[in-house]
Amino acid sequence: MGGQVTAMLGSWDQSALWDLRWHWGSAYRIDVTDGRWFAAPLRGRDRRPIGAEDAETLRLAIRADYWERTRKR
């Protein structure tokens, strides 16, 4: 998943990507494309990806999305 893209990221972004995948990879497919960060839910009806400009913004969006999804159960 994203091996070529990961190689083109700077070390901070690579670290942030791996951290996001470590914590959220069981619930979201997380990647970076053309400098834009994405997380696509792996389960549920609504699998529209979440987009963000940077890793921290994506982390916050994932947390909010995950909370909303688990709250609806």
C-alpha cells in the first residue's frame, strides 16, 4: 500500500504515515497522494475517503469520524 509514494515522502511525513497506519490501519486505508493525505474507512456503509492537507489534520479527522461511526452503533 503506497510503497512508491512513501519513498517520495520526507522522513517526518513517512514517520507520520506509519504512525497513522499503526494506530488506525485496522479501520482505515491511509495513504498520501500528491501531497494530500487520505483515509478511507474499511467498514460500514459510508466508505467515502476523508482528505486532509497534512498528517495531524487527518489524525483529527479520523478520530472525529471514528467517534461518529462508533456512536451510531
